[in-house]
Amino acid sequence: MTIFQPSEGRTRKISTIEQAHFWLQKAWPVSDRNRDVALGQIDAAMDCLAPVGAARAAFLLAVDTAGFQADVPAAD
């Protein structure tokens, strides 16, 4: 998926769960509950304790509440 950062006018491509985890942990501009939930879901998915779909949904919610826009490709 591609994340658009309106405040900076640039995009960032997130193509792996590791990239989403790194970005949330190290470069996320908002420290809120949705970020924390997304990190927890991603950690659980990486440990095979939660579905990847749940991690993706939590990440998209964090994207939305941080004021970003996500361009999510349709599933084939």
C-alpha cells in the first residue's frame, strides 16, 4: 500500500509487515491508542498469534487517525 503524508506532500510505500512495524515504531508522528493497537497486532501477526488481516486493519486505522491517506490496491 502507499501512504500519502499530506503535511509533507510525499508518499511512502509499505510493502511488508516489517516495514509497517518499523514505521509505526520509529517514524510515526502520532503516539496514540490506534498506533499502539496496530503495533500490538503486527507483533502478534509476526509471531503467528493473530491473522495478518487483523494487523492490516489495525494499521489502516492508525493511518487514518494519524491524518494520512492510504491507497490500498484491490485484492486479486
